[in-house]
Amino acid sequence: MTTEGDDDPTVPIVCEECDTRTRVPLADLADQLERHNETRHDGEDVAQVAPAIADQIADLVVEDMGLLDEE
């Protein structure tokens, strides 16, 4: 989801243990996940990108990096 004039899409993150759901800018994703997991879960990777979105992001990264391009 982007807002007009905002080039950085937001990504949904979920924490089933805390029943937390939020959206954060893609550029802040890693920091937000790490901060939540450090402060709430003693560093365990409990909060994560919503699974369906994580799969889509992985596909986009593979495509963007050209990992499936034939040489």
C-alpha cells in the first residue's frame, strides 16, 4: 500500500503471540521486526511479515535480482 507521493510501500507484519498487526514502510521493516522481537520476545523471531506477503516479496526479489534469467 502506498500513499500519493510516497515511494516506499508498506508491508504488513503480524505477531500472533501479541495479537499485533500493523503496516510499516518497507525501508523500516527489518528494524521494526527486530525491535519488536527484542523488546517483546527476548529476541525470538515471533513477529514476522504476513506469510502471504512474504512469499510475494520473495518472488519480487528473485525477479528483480534476475536470479531466474537464463544466460
